[in-house]
Amino acid sequence: MARYYRYRLPPWARKCLIIAEQITLPILIFQLIRTIFLPTTFDVLLTLLLAGIYIAFYLKWI
């Protein structure tokens, strides 16, 4: 099984990945504030999804 290595990606895909990594935290903070003030099922699930993506980026799984 080949290990995932982000630098083997094409330059356009690597750039998209870097942009997604940088924008995840501000979107997560905004969504967390929104979920605190107006909690709906969709908002809670979206916050958990964004938190999972942020953790994956932070731990270099993606």
C-alpha cells in the first residue's frame, strides 16, 4: 500500500490543498460561533465535520 505524500500531487492540486488547509480554521471558528448561538442539527454536524478536517490537517493525515 502506497503512503500518501502530498508533494507527489500535481502543482494545482497541492495549491488547492494548501488553500483548504489555511481556510479551514476561520470557517471552523465562524461555524462554531454560529452553532453556539443557533444550534441546529445541520450546524452541529457541519461543525463536527469541519473540526475533523481541521484535526486531520493539523496531524498531517491529509
